[in-house]
Amino acid sequence: MIDVSLTVNGQRYAETVEPRLLLSDFLRGRLGLTGTHVGCEHGVCGACTVRLDGVAVRSCLLLAAQVDGSEIVTVEGLAHDGALTPLQEAFHRHHALQCGFCTPGILVAASDLLSRDPPPTREAIVDMLSGQLCRCTGYTPIVDAIAEVAGA
């Protein structure tokens, strides 16, 4: 067993974990943050995307023990005080989600992209989405929502 201490969505946690426990399983099973979805468990689909120390990563490719001392933001940590973020509001306006399975990972990856300077172009948004699999929307509403927030 390994002791880990990390901050998730602004809250500090100190836990003892098995060395093989995936970060995605830690977030979902241990902390109850089920917005982090597990799709492929190979880092391909993007459904498990979280921000690790400010950078979007696939939580199914990391062990919980690897993130000791880190700060994690999941989809649950994007909004504050129950208010939707502008990105989440744009997803709603543009009907950029259907089944919702991929949506949390896309929102986290998009928030990562939007946090950088300069704001992304439509082309940069499409490029970012190449790492996020969605079977429902055809991506156009997702690109439109992110582009609106980016001012692209």
C-alpha cells in the first residue's frame, strides 16, 4: 500500500492506495467523482480526461500513486457554487451533448485549451477534439460551443 496526498477540485485528500490503482478508479470509486468516465482504458477515447497540475491528461493511464502531491480538477470541479461555466452554458445552447458519456472529458479538455493564450482558433479546437471520441453529436455542435467561448 502507498500513501498519497492530493488536492481534487480544491479539497485535500490523504489516502492509502494499492500501487496498481488507476487514477480514474480512485476518482470514481474512492472519491465518488463519477463524472470521470472510463471508456477504453487505453487513453484513446478521452472520456477520463482530467486536469493534473493544470494540464489535461488521461486518468486511465495514470496510477493514483503517481499523482501524490498533485492538484486534480475533474468535470465536477469546473463549476463553482452550482453555477454552470460559460463553456457548459455554450454546450447547452449548442446542443453539444447527447448521451453525455464523452462530455465530461471534452469539457475538461476544452477548458484546458481555453485556458491557454492566445484563444484557440476553430482549427485548434478541431485538433484538440481529435483526441476525444464522440459517437452522438458529429462534433460540429461541440466545435461551435467551444468556438463561441473562445471568440473564434
